[in-house]
Amino acid sequence: MKILLTGGTGFLGKQVLSKLVARDEVTEIIAVTRGRTSHPSTKVRVLQADLTSPAFVNELDSAVDAVIHLAGLYDFSKPYAANYESNVLGTLHLLEALKKFAPTRILFASTYAVGIGSKELKEEKLADLPPREHGYSHTKALAEALLESSPHSCDIYRLGILIGDSKDGVIEKADGPYSFYRLMRRASTTLAAARRLPFPLPANPDAPLPLVAVDEAAELFVQGLLAENSQTRIRHWGAYRTDTIRFDDWIQACTEHLATTGCRLVPTYTKRQESGVLAFAEKITRIPAETVHFASWKAVLHNTKFLARHGEAALTGWSGLREAFLRGGDSA
């Protein structure tokens, strides 16, 4: 099986690439990258190219059996234009390059964030796009639409919030929930003499945090690749657990852990989320306002189709991830 992999040098991509190399069914991997020029495995052929450049349409020289498309921008501090370039144009150029060959199969790393602003997220085509002000979510939804309108067979995995490895908690980039954790750790340590300290949070205590360990997310793409292809051309998968932890339960677990070496933080929730307030808070805390929006979004998440394909054991719940997350948070 010959695979085209984009985003293979990223946090998720490195794990997917490693797992692909280990599979006997995969005989060749074309890894698109802007940086690396080689890989130790003879299975891997590095293709130095930029997906965001229109010139990419001329880079592919042969057909592949499947594409795993992980490349994209996940950085809430970046403007809409940067998100559009990476998430939309990158996908568009990939599809243009594939037009030279017969339709193939594409497995795409999307996000549950495409549902922000809605009361529920079903495993189907979006009825409405997320608000444009949510640049990451909006552009990932546009990328989904491009794939849906293509002639290819597509598996769209709407991943939950990626966290560190399920066993050792290793995390490369301290964003999302780690941003809150890092701020709490700093406050707890700096003000340890206070013993107890009110900790204001512009969040919804009942907002779900669908945490997904990066190694388990990587395995989903490998198993999805090897699964028997369905006759349904476009398939959406809710790649998260619906029995996920609430924001407040997660905060309480973090504050309990931090209280062993610092003061006990007492979360106090506020509904003040005016753009000016969030912009000011972002400067002080270095937590992007967009992260706060997701900590306030209470929605019903569906994953029935995902469970039917991958099973409940595919993703570990919070109770099994707690120690690994805290270990990763402490080292972030």
C-alpha cells in the first residue's frame, strides 16, 4: 500500500508516520514536508514541498492508494489569513494535485471545533459554518467542504482536544488546556503562602473537554486506513468520547494536584466574555481568547458511528489519562 502523508513532522503526524512505518501492509510512504530532506526508514520518501503554494499541484508524480492529510495550522494566536492559507489553500492544492490521477481515499484530521456555536455536533455534513471570527474552526470547516465536494472517498475525523501521550504524558506544545494548567501552576506556586486563593475563570463549568491522547489519535488513522472501505463516499467520525470530563471537574483535578506544592486555588466562574475583556486577559495570561471560547462552549457531542467502527476501547477516558496529563502539564 502506497500512502501520501501530509503533516508528518507535526505533533500528531510524527506518531502517525512511525505507526505507518511499522505496518507491513504499508510499503511506501511519501511524506510531504517543507523542512526535512530524509528519513531513516527505506519505506519513506520525503517530498520537499509547500502545500500552501500553488506550485504543489506539480509535485506529485504518481498515484497513491490513500492520503492521510494532517497538515494544517493549529494556533489560536494566528490571524484568519494564516489559518486560511494552511487549512484551506493547503487542502485545495492537495486536491488539485490529485486531479492527475484516479480518485483515491483521503483520511483527514479535522476537529470537533467545527461545531462551535452550535448546540450539538453530529457525525454528518455541517449545516452551517462556524462564525468567521473563529478562524481555526471556520477554515477547518471549509477544508471539510472542499473534501466533501471532491470525487474522493473521504474519512473526516473530527478529533477532540489533543493532549500528550496516554502513557508518559509527553507534550510538545503547551496550548489549549495546558494554557490554563500552566497559569494555575504559576499562581499556585507564586502565592503558596495564601493557602487558598480565588481563581477567576471566564468559562462554563459544564463545558465538555473531549481530551484525546495523541498516540491514540494516531492509531485511529492507521486503523481507519486498514479498515474495509465503506460504500458511503463521505464519512464523518466524532473522534472523541462523549462521556468526557466537564471543565469544572478537570479544573478541580488540576487544583487538587497543584495544592500539594502550592496554595489551593478556588475556581470562580464569570460569564464576562466581551471581546475587550478577553483581549486584555490574553495579554495578561497569554491564553488566547479563542481558548476561552472553547472553555465556554457547552454542546452535545455525538460519536455513535465512531464507536461502531473503532469501539469504546479506542480512546481512554479521563480517569485513565489523568496522571499522564498532569505529568505532562508539570513538565510543559
